[in-house]
Amino acid sequence: MVEPAKQKVLIVDDRPENLLALENLLDSDTLEIIRANSGNEALGLSLEHDFALVLLDVQMPDIDGFETAELMRGCEKTKNIPIIFVTAISNEDEHVFKGYESGAVDYLYKPIVPFILQSKVRAFCELHRQRSIIQLQVKEIEEQNEALQKQLKEIKVLRGLLPICASCKKIRNDGGYWDVMENYIRENSEADFSHSICPDCVKKLYPQISDQVVTENGAGG
């Protein structure tokens, strides 16, 4: 099974120096950090990428972090992306409640403690990685099932003992009626027939020409 690609993390802040600081703290071979300078840009990027996590600044011009989170929660494609607010705003209950109501899963308060940031990001990215692996496994199983169903449609297997007449070679079907072997096989499988005649039957039915036919066909009996 193919492992999921790097985990994508979106960092959103209207100040370039803050974006640079976050990116330096999160620098890792397992992460792909993508920047957004505004809420509007973040909304556009979130529609283009499968983000494991969004680190969203609260205080931004145009639309702030709370509004951005609400808009993401209202979109089917982005509603399940975890959002952590990064803010210098007071951690009083009023602001915390507003953040969670907007769709945040957690808060980080400035000045950011690197270990706390890295631990939170690592945890959410691991959850996303495991979810991606499960999705890949489900897709593989679905593809295998689809292939199997196709094979089952193409090949109908004859099962069990078939009552066959020792004299005329007819087969008794599921309804209890005796059917010509060709008809039975044709109805219960995808097989078709091309008729020929074997050397033994040539000798029996056409003795006057059997030696000539057998020699021409290169058959020795």
C-alpha cells in the first residue's frame, strides 16, 4: 500500500514575520507548510489542498480568524479540517467561547511555546495520517471487490455433482428436467462452443475417409 504524502499544514497570518516564525518552528521532513496572508486566501487554499491542520491568527483585517473559521465550517469540503487559533488576545472565557463556537479545536496564545506548538501539530498530523491510511485501505478493498465482482460475472462456476445420463449424456437441471449438455453449460456459464469432430468419431462415422482425415490432421488417435 502507498503511504500518504507529507502532511499539509496551513498557517494564516497577515504579518509575514509571524508566518516566517511559525514556519521555522514547524520545519520538518514530514510536513508541507503552506502560507496564507488573509482569511480569504486561506479559504481558497483550503479548497485546493487536503490540510491536516490550520493554524489561524485571530486578528486580521477584512475577515478575522473567527469569521474565517465560521466560513470553513459552513463548507462541505473544509468543515472537518481542525483549526487551532493562534492569538495574542486575552484568554478570558468570552474570547475562548467565541473561538470554539466558530469551529476551533484548540488555542495557542502568543508568545508561542515551541514545544507546545510542535506537540499539538504533531498530534493532529498523526491523526490525519492514520485517517488517510484508512481511506487508502478502504479504496484498495473497494477496487479489489469491484475486480472480484467483475470476475464473478465473467466466470460462472459449475458447482456440485451433475446428474448426467450414461446413454444420451443429457444433464438434469435444477428444475428436474433433462437438458442437452451444451444448453446446460451455455446457460450456466459464459462458455461458448465451436464444433469439431474427434478422430475416434471420424473412424466410427466415416470409416471410408477416416484414414485420410486423421493423416491430414496429424492425429494419431
